Amino acid sequence: MDYPRFRAAAVQAAPVFLDTDATVTKACSLIAEAGAAGAQLVVFPEVFVPGYPYWNWTMTPIAGSAWFEKLFKAAVDIPGPHIDRLCSAARDAGAYVVIGVNERDPYSMGTLYNTLVFISDTGEMLGTHRKLVPTWAEKLTWAGGDGSSLRVYDTGIGRLGGLACGENTNTLARFALLAQGENVHTANYIALPTAPEDYDMVEAIKVRAMAHSFEGKVFTVVSCSAITPEIVDAVAHDTQSRDMLERPHSAVSCIVGPDGRVLGEPLIDVEGIVYGDIDLNRCIQPKQMHDIIGHYNRFDIFSLHINRRQNDTLRFEEAEFEAITDTAPREDQP
């Protein structure tokens, strides 16, 4: 048996901040560009549409409240017209697409999710994944997802899964994907210059991706957003916050092989597209030594339980009525 070989594209770009239509137009253009370059998988950053809530880090919750309303109004409905446009772009490019969006809850006017959208090369939405636990200040913006979206998709380029940003440090979430046979992992990030000064975001992202690839013997496509002067101008309210948002070495996009090594040169901070050739046959030999979802584990000792039930606001229990079709009197009736 021969396994898929294909070209992947990791997009490092900035959204048109809080402008959903313009950001989707930019995404569609980048999908077309990557498809024309031969990419069969195009990966975008976390919440690329229509941007990341940096105000959570630069403002008080009260000052940031008005920005939450702006983001909520600019968020994406799933399904909806913006997803339709992205699906059409994927179909036209003949490429699978994974892209991060701010998803509006279909019933609540105050709940948002950090969501990854998986789209097939024929333009069908394969599914979505809502970030399980928003990180630190992100809890001011997003609600947590549930286990129903912790899934791997069987595609023409292999079994495809993904996690958003800090989720890539969640060992159990990562194992849940690996154990479903994940071959290609997408790690979708945002540029985070708001981390402590001694925290190297580029190296932190690379370490996470390299660890997942090495442990699972899979390919990882890392896509990180870039930060632009327009974004800084929008959310920086003083010199300190501006200096923080302009800190370099806060974004990296790259592709990592099943041996844990980066393929080619990563892209740091600036906008662009990183390409890499993926050959899933390269995953076989490393698994001879360490196959943590197979022979190199002890499932008689360890087990992982995953609750895949969707968290519903309401669960209705409807009464059941039997239709009365025979109106003739019973023998015991006069």
C-alpha cells in the first residue's frame, strides 16, 4: 500500500481587523494562490476571521467590553454565507482548507467560540472544532467547546486533525487525535507579543509542534497570524501596550516532519506562505520504534475516556401519543 504524497501550505497573514467580508476575501485570495502553487492543504491561523481580541491583554475588562460587542457583530455564523465563500474557494483551488474563525453561538447574543473549520477539496464542510479551554485572558471573550468536536477527518490526503493554539499543550487532547489515527495535524496560532518578555513565542510554538510530531510520528502544519500596524493602532491605548504589541519574534509558521524536525525554513513575524512536501510513507519507519497508539503502549494499564456528547442548552423530552385508529367498542363496553 502506498500512502498519500502532497504539498501543504501554512499561511502566515493578518486579517483585515474586524472586517469579516474583507478578511474572507483575503482568505479566498490566499487559498487561490496556494492552490495555484500546487498545495492540496491550506492552513490558516487561529480566529483569522475576523481577528484576535488583543484588547483582552491591553485593556481592563470594562474598557474591552465595547470591543467584544464589535467582535460579536463581526463574528461568523456556521453555516452561513462567509463559510459558503470559503468552501467555494477551497473547491475552486482543489485544496483542503483549515481556517480559524470567531463563531457566533446560534442562540445566544453573548457567546462566542474560537473555532477551526475543516473544508474538503470539493468545497464541503467536513466539520468544526471549538477550542476546549480559552487561554488566560481569552476567557473574557470565548466560551469553551466540548468533546463532540474532538475528531479526525478521513480525507484524500490522510487523516486530518487540528487544535487551536494553547490546546497544543493539552496532552490528552493531542492523544485523543493521535489515537483516531491522525496523520496530519494542524496547529493554528495567533501572534502573541503580549506574553511575558522572557517568553519566546516562536520557540514555544516550535517546541509544541515538534513534540506532537515526534510523539505521534505525524506531520504538523503550523499556521500563525501576523500582527500589523493597523491592529496595533486599533488596540494599543498607551506606550506600554504599543511597545508590547510591537515586540518581534512573536509569530512563526512552519511544517514539521514525523521525526520532529522542521522542514525547510520557518517564516517568522512577516506575512507569507510556507510550503512543504508531505509524504505519509515517512511515518511508517519511526512508528517501528515508538507507536504510542499501538504497540508502544499498555492499554491494559492506561485508558482515556472521552465524552463526545454535545453540550446542549436544553434537552427536550417530548410526550409520545399513540394514534387511535380503532374506534369500535371493546367487548366489555355496552
